[in-house]
Amino acid sequence: QVQLVESGGGLVQPGGSLRLSCAASGSIFRIYAMGWYRQAPGKQRELVATISSEGNTNYAGSVKGRFTISRDNAKNTVYLQMNSLKPEDTAVYYCHADCVPGGRYWGQGTQVTVSS
């Protein structure tokens, strides 16, 4: 079994920054892609950013240039640095890890609220 534990969410003013972390633990042989999705009230879950085990990244157009995804393979941890936050970034953020064995695992979600 694999567990993903997220941290770093909270309340921030527009234009502010937050850094999310997600650590994977358990019976992991290897982690391929890791990433972040988000879900705002009344909306579907959407991709924010992903990163491969080699460090290749992919971003949603709405966050490109403001968010940066990174990972520490030794710690099985993925990060999301969020700058220039906007009210429309308000959502529950979920991390995922694509693991061998087992497939895709999800974190429990962390709330990010951008409001003045």
C-alpha cells in the first residue's frame, strides 16, 4: 500500500505565494510521474502540473509561468511552488503518484484559498 501526504495549503491574498508538498511512502518499487490536480466547487478535477521521473514537466495553460513543479526522487516527494496567486486558483489541490507496483495513488487533498 502507498500513502501520499500533502501539506502547505492555506489562505493567501491575491498576488501571494504558497508551496505545496506531497510525500509518498509505503511499498514502492519505483515512482514514474507525479503531479497535481485541483478541483474547485462545482467544477471537475483538472490537471495543474505533472513531472516525470526524469524531470520533464507539463503545465496547464492557466498556471504556466506562475507555478513550478519539482520533485526530490530520494524523498519520493513532489512540490508545487505557486506564485502570483489569483482568486480563480482557489480549489482543493490533490497530488498523485504513478507507482510500481499498484498504479496511480492520490493524496487526501489540501485546500488553497486565495482571497483578500
